Amino acid sequence: MNKGKTHWLPNAGTVASYAGRSSKTIRNVRVVAEACGGRMIVEAIGRQGVAVRLTVKQENLAPLQPSLFD
């Protein structure tokens, strides 16, 4: 049963937008690799300015919006 929504599958090294558990939490992340079960390993900047790796659901990733210089 397809709901008609196509999922975006980013390649490793792609910069994407990640919508967290609450809609207020939106981060720019870099995709590191594809994990199992429809999840992706991404890298983001943590609260203390250190790069952290997270495993997120693929459906929560979206391409970045076009910027001024694109």
C-alpha cells in the first residue's frame, strides 16, 4: 500500500535538513552512510560545538531549500 509519498534517498556526503522529534527541532546534517531498517547515519554539530553522529529515520530527512546563491 503506497500512500503516494515518495521518499528522498540521499547519497553519502549530501547535506540535508533533519526534522527531529518535535517540529521545532530542524537541523542541517551531513549524511555519512545508509544503515539498516530505513535509517541513515548523519553527522551534526552538537550543543558544545563538537561533531556528533546520529542514526535517524530516512523519512525525516529532506533536501535543503534553495539558498540565495544557488
